Amino acid sequence: MKNENNVTIHDIAKALNISGSTVSRALNDNARISEKTKKAVKDMAKQLGYQPNALASNLRTSCTNTIGVIIPRISRYFFSSAITGIEEFARKKGFNVIICQSNDLEERESDCVQTLFASRVDGVISSVALKAENYDHYKTFTNRNIPLVFFDRVVDELETSKVVVDDFKGGFIAAEHLISKGCKRIAHISGPQHLNIYINRLQGFLKAMRKHHIDINEELIIESPLTREDGLRCAKTLLESDNPPDAIFAGNDTTALSIILYAKEKGIKIPEEVAVVGFSNEPFSEYLSPSLTTVEQSGFDVGTKATELLLDIIQNKTGNRQETIVLPVNLIERESSNRK
Amino acid sequence: MKNENNVTIHDIAKALNISGSTVSRALNDNARISEKTKKAVKDMAKQLGYQPNALASNLRTSCTNTIGVIIPRISRYFFSSAITGIEEFARKKGFNVIICQSNDLEERESDCVQTLFASRVDGVISSVALKAENYDHYKTFTNRNIPLVFFDRVVDELETSKVVVDDFKGGFIAAEHLISKGCKRIAHISGPQHLNIYINRLQGFLKAMRKHHIDINEELIIESPLTREDGLRCAKTLLESDNPPDAIFAGNDTTALSIILYAKEKGIKIPEEVAVVGFSNEPFSEYLSPSLTTVEQSGFDVGTKATELLLDIIQNKTGNRQETIVLPVNLIERESSNRK
DNA sequence: AATATAAAGACAATCGATTGCACGATTCAT
DNA sequence: ATGAATCGTGCAATCGATTGTCTTTATATT
């Protein structure tokens, strides 16, 4: 029963008394081979239980039909859904996916690049590490013309194609929503300003404020790494000040979570005393109490789109396109901002 | 600047005026090569920017240094942490990881097997799909002597090594905890009974009940696919009966979540009227209100252990070991069961 | 000094599929 | 009917690293 896996094209060739090259061409539907021969070859392949040896093919063609993915951490819902999108699309097109996690560390990200390069992936999809400030390691790919597509966390410095959600609009609708609820002193906890997504969320926020002629108080706009811990620090800073805000738009749901937990602990009422809006629609946001109003972004769609773009570049050799695709976001209204 | 990637061992050989085989052996630290030559080769390799071509090596050795992983869905926290453990360990040992999702569907699982087989992975780690009832597709691996390790969702039918958490003990301590809180009518929502984990959780539960001489009421033990939707059905069945339970031990956190949401909606007080315990310690369980008492299982540890086992089998050719490793669980007490 | 032995490295085949080029056979045009 | 064009297929090199076997050189033994 076992060890049947040594069937090669030459076994098929021998069985049919033709040459290996003809078998290879027949299996690849090469136009130079007659239909009759093709059929004979394919039938025999099936009969012998032939399984093509991807390794040999890869070596010869130097294509691995594999794409690499670099993400900060797989356990964040947004990223795991992106992976799902990437995987599904790639697999449908006959590509494998190798995933590496940077853990938001520059050094690890650099390792990921090396690993993927050594695996000779045909292309790479990446979302940069929060703590990376230098992106030279990505040159390993660009120097060798290995297509690269970034998603979500992108940086202008890297001149490649990108897929992002409409963070500007997300910031805008979040702020406008709070304004419509009658909030006047609206704070924003923004993320690292070397990443476009946080710049854009902030700019969208500011635009809404200006549109509605709300004073922009610099003290109410703070920058944070947006971790669970730092969220507590921000919550404390904002909520214990002499003149606390009546609304907070957090740069992500994790930070919004920290605020809600802190407010609960201190007996500050949400949304009555302070309304809260997050960003991402992480699964937990629905189950919090109060449940969290947030800006939904589909990781699945972003992943799918990024893969579509990447495979197009790989297959059509479109070269370095530098296209930027922006996907829609929408506001999910829940209890944390629901005041009359 | 580009196209420097065509440095092969033969270029190194030529530069040093030695043969390719010597270069190959030197780079692999073969004992037949003198230290002096080794050093010269390695220095020259660095100088020329040599990057080994894994494809060629793979073809010759028919080892890909890649392991495959089949999981139901990456977006569930338990599985994404398992992946993190797998990845981390594998990478440290120089292995790549290819991930496939079965979406809990038998057909998809079968596809995953084919994909991984075609990728010629050196070994596979899997957690079976909930809706799979036939496991013949796994024979693709066992027939070809490709090592296979299962984790978490394992089935007796498959005779391979396995890594699981102590589900029996988990069921036991969950039940005993509820008993210690004075609960008398304790219900259990169990999962599909063809999977060991659910059988074991149930058996642990029963053992605790017997130990403390609590009547086991068959009506209070129900089987469920443990989805969000079916959780609502179970909640309704149990909580709207004439004689509702005063505690529910849910087979997973998702189902516990459904119960909490249902109870909230109906104004049933948790834990006063009904105490709830879940299983897994999904991240959201901490943020629910009331926060959820649950049995913690470390996906990371399970993944790490499974990988350790698999790589050991791959590297030491230990053959089909059929070892089963059981990792500890522990109870995390929170509000949902906290009654006096 | 002559032979035995070990050490260091070279040669060439190999893994399995792909592909440029060559070749024979058939068809077509004139 | 003859040369040209077309079609179908085979030959052999190739991708780059690995490895069994052979050869050369150095060292040891008596």
C-alpha cells in the first residue's frame, strides 16, 4: 500500500512508450501536443496515481507558487481574518501561504523577511510591525524584484502597492457620530504617527471637528502605542484631569476596552459621562458592557484584496505598480455612545 | 544592485578553485573537510552574498523543512495561539509552517490534506474538523509514512501521537467548583460525542457529580455543536424549563457567552439564579459582564508541545509512536459563578 | 624505504520536471 | 512533384545542491 509515491513523468512515458518531455508538455496542456496524446497521458497519470513533484518543478522554473505573509500577530482578530482572506484567495489560485509573525518587533520582522526570502516565495504580503522605524530589510524583496504588497499598516517610505481601509473616513464618521450625540469635548487617543492609518484616523477626526466648528483642544489628543496597558494610562490621564472630555474616540478597540474597564472601576458612567468609540470591531467589542460603538473594518476583505493584487503582479509581471486600494468602513453604533 | 541572487555553490567553488562538492560539504560542516577549507568557503560565501537555494536542496534530499498544519479556523483564539506556539518552535528549529483551515468541514479538510501532501511537507499537525466523521483522507499521510500529530480535537480511530489538555480534569474541576458554590441542579452542555475532548469533559463532570453524591439528571445534560446559535437554543431549553438548573457548565466559552446574553435579555440573574462556567478562557470571557468563570487551556503550550513531538519524530525517525501528551488545565474563577 | 592507512578533496550521477532545439512526418501551395 | 510550412515528438541540457565512489596526498607503521 505504501511507497507508491515514486511515480514520475518518466514512468508515464515508459508506460506509453513516449518521451518524458512529451508527458510534461501533455500534462501542462502545451499546444504542441495532440489531443489524443494528451488524453492518453492524463489517463495513464491517473491510473498510475501520479503526483507531480513540485520540488523538481520549482527548481526548474524557480517559481514556488507560494506567497509569504508577515503580520504583527495572528491572535488579533483583524489579522487572523485577513489571513483567512489571504489563504482562501491564494489557495483558490493554486498558491500556498507561509505565515510569519513579527510580534510588532523590528528585529523579528527582519527575521521574517529572511525566512521568506530563503523559502523563495513568489511574493509577499505584509503589515508592518508597530515598533519598526526602519524598513530597509524589505529591500531584500524589492532588490530582487519580488512583488510586495502592504496592507493596513503601511508606510509612505515603501513604494509598493497597498491595501488599506478608509481610515480617514473612519475617523471622520466616528467623530461626527460623537458630535451628533451632543458631545463637545471630544478626545482622541491616536496611534504611532509614523503609520498612515493612525495619521489618517486623526486627520479624519480633525476634519469632522472643524466641519462642525468644535474647538480642537490639543490636550485632548494624545498619542499611544495603543496597547492594553497604555490604554489604562491614557484613560487615567484623560478621565482624571480637571476638565475631562465628554467623549473619547480611541485609536483601536483595545484602548477603548481599557477605557471602559477603567471607567467602570472608577464609577464613571458610559455613555452618560463619557461616550466611547473604538476602531476595528474586534469580536469582544460586542460583548462588553456597555457594548462598544466602533468602526468596522473587514480584515477578510483587506486580505482578499491584497492577495488579488499580489497575484496579479506575480502572474502578469505588472512590475512595481504602487497602486493603493482603499476599502470602505462603517460605524457600528452600540451602547457606549448611545446618549440622548 | 539587483539580480545578485544567482550565486551558487559553483561560483564559490570557482572563486576558490575547488570543486562544488567540497563547497557543499564545507557549508554543511561535513567531517571530511578540513577546518581551513571550511573557513575559506564560508568566508567566500559571505563575501559573494551566497544564499543557498532551498529548492535544489529539497529536490535532492526530498526534505522540505516544512510542516503543515490543519486547523478548523484560525480566527478562534485557541487555535491562533496554538499556531503561534507551532510557528515559534518550528522556526527555531529551521522549519517553515504552512497553515490550512478546514472551516470545520470534512470536504475542506480533505482538500487541506491534498494541498499539504502536494507541498511535500515533512510532517503534519492537525486538529480535526467538527463536522468530519470520516478520517480516511489522513491515510494519504500515514500510507506514505509522513508523520502526523493531532492536537486538541483528536479521535481514537487515528493511531498517531496526540497532544491534548486534561479535559477530564477540566470537566471535573468545573463541576466541583459549582458544587462548592452550593449548586445542586447542575446542567452540562456537551459537544459532539465523537470527539474525545467532549467525551472527557463530560466524564470529568460526571465523576465530580458522583463524588459529591449529586443526582445526575439526564435532562440536564444536552449535546450541542457548541456554536453561538445553538448556544441560544440550549439556553432557552434549559432556562425556560419548569425546573431550571441553578448552574450550567458549558462545553466551551462561546456557548457560555450565549447563555449569559440570553439570561441578560430575560432578566435572569447570573450567578444568583444560575451560575455559569465555560471552557477555554477565550479573551472575551474576561470582559463579559458578568465576567466568565472558565477552564483555561493554553493553546500556545499545546501547539508548542505538538511541534516538539512532530519534529522529534521527523528528525529521529522514531516512527509511529502513538504517544499521548496531556497538558494541565486550571480554573479561572470570575463573576459568573461567584455566589456565596 | 616500502607499504598500509587515513585524510582531504574531486568526479560524476542524481533528484524530477522543464524547455530550446532538432528532426521526421505530414500537409499545402504552386 | 518538389520545396516550404506546419505539426508532433524526442533529445539532451538545465535548475543547484547532495552524495557514493574514486583519486590524490599526507601520515604512520614496521
